[in-house]
Amino acid sequence: MTGTVYKSTGSWYTVKTDVGSFYKCRLKGKFRMQGIKSTNPVAVGDTVVFEIEKIGDETVGVISAIGERKNYIIRKSVNLSKQTHIIAANLDLVFLMVTLNNPKTYPVFIDRFLATAEAYGIPVTLLFNKVDTYTESELGEVKYLADMYRDIGYTCLGISAKTGKNIDGVRQIMLGKTSMFAGHSGAGKSTLINLLEPTLSIKTAEISEQHLQGQHTTTFAEMYDLSFDARIIDTPGIKGFGIVDMEKEEIADYFPEFFKLKIDCKFNNCLHLKEPDCAVKNALDNNMVALSRYKSYVQMVTDEEENYRIDIYDSKN
């Protein structure tokens, strides 16, 4: 039998068949993905082959093979080993939830996430949530960020998961697609999904007053079928986003505005750091490239991970 993985708990998987039946499945023996050292060999969104077997009175599936992935979102594992964690696979679109505060989403987090999505050819829409709670000056900061990312080519929407502002626009983008919501805990992912599909009633929690961070509510990635021809994957909140398997020579290619400029650099292997006649640095000096984006790039290409909290789920909050 074949089906799509709808939920992964690390040891058990919920798989939906083409005819709409759900099965609780496990992996067969020492199942491993060839070429990928991952903490989760099978991810939500994967197409899998499985057989049915009886364990006492219970019917379970045993996953024996996984279909070829068209893409996936991947991060470094929590224990900082060489293993990686695939958040979800076979995506048409990712929504990255951004909040100015409570919790604060830093540009370096956004840029690392966007670079990873670019590397695997996954479109990203930035959702600037909680606009109903911001002061006039804070809304100005949101507008500045949104304009910056729009200029690069990303779709940006200011939304409120509580009041419903621009939620119809989100729903329109989702039509006919398998999408994933990502972002920090407390950014409003689950609240937004509940607004899009109230019958789901996904658990949410208030922001921690002490740390101004989200309290971890989504434990495992899980896909949901929505009533308006869309599927959404809700994911656990993440604090940081460590990049995986990117050579420093290629990182600039995942910054679209840098990629457009590199043809004008003096050297075809320019890293846009200290090289002379660098088109990216010239654009930076002329305010044609955002300083925050360049800082994110430099941190990634020089591997300054000690200044960045990598890939820690918010379960410790």
C-alpha cells in the first residue's frame, strides 16, 4: 500500500492512503534514508510504501520504502551532531510567521530560513503577525521589513490571527497547495490554523510573561486536510535555524538580490567579503542591498555559529 505521512512522533507515523484511510505505522527494521543522516528518516509529507501486519488485536502498518522527495525543509539536529532533522517534505509553499515582539523574530533567523528554502526551491510567504497589537512606530518597522523582503521578491502579508486581518488573503494563497507554517513558538501558527479551520481546535498557549517567548504547544509536525482544498503542516516552534550542507561558495546564490549582482563582480568566485570590485559590496555602500541581509550572509559564510543559537526547539520554555 502507498500513502502520505500526516504525523511523525519519531517512532510512530500516521499515514493516509489514497482512498482516505489512516494507518498507524512504524519503520521496518533499521530503515535508513540513503545519503541523508537524519534523526527522522521519514518526515511529514513523505510518500511511503507500507504493509499491514497484526500485533495482537491491533492492525499496524510497516513502512518499507519512501518515495523520492521533490523538496524538504531541513535543519541541524538539537544535539549539534552531524545529524539533521527534516521538518517536512514535498511542500508547495512555506509560510514563515514573523512577529516584531512577543516573541521577537530577528532578521538573521528569517534570512537563514529563506536561504534554506531557496536551496530546495520552496516558495516562502512572510506573514507579519499580530499587527493589531503594535504601536504606530512598531507598524512602521513592520512596513520597513515587509518592503525590504518584497523588493527581494518575497510575498509579504501583515495579518492578525486574532482579529482575522488578511486571513482571506492567506487562504487564497493556500488553495490547491500543501503548505507548512513555521516560526518561533508563540508567533501564532496554531492560532492562525484554528482561524483558517475552526473545527481543528489545535492547542495554543499564552506568551510567557517572564521571558516574552512562546510556550511550546505543538510537539510534533502534523498535516491537516482543510475544507477549502488545501493541506497545512503545523510544526513545533524553533528558536534558531542552522543551515545544512551549504558550501560557502554557494550561499550567496540563495540570497536572490546577491545572485543577480554577482555577474558584475570582478572575480567569478567572489565571496563578497574583502574582494575588490565586488558588486554586492558596492550595492551595499549605495543602499541597494539591506545591511541586515548582508550581515546575515557574512555570518553564514564565515560560519560564526558561536554567535547564533542553533536549532533548539522551544520545549525548554
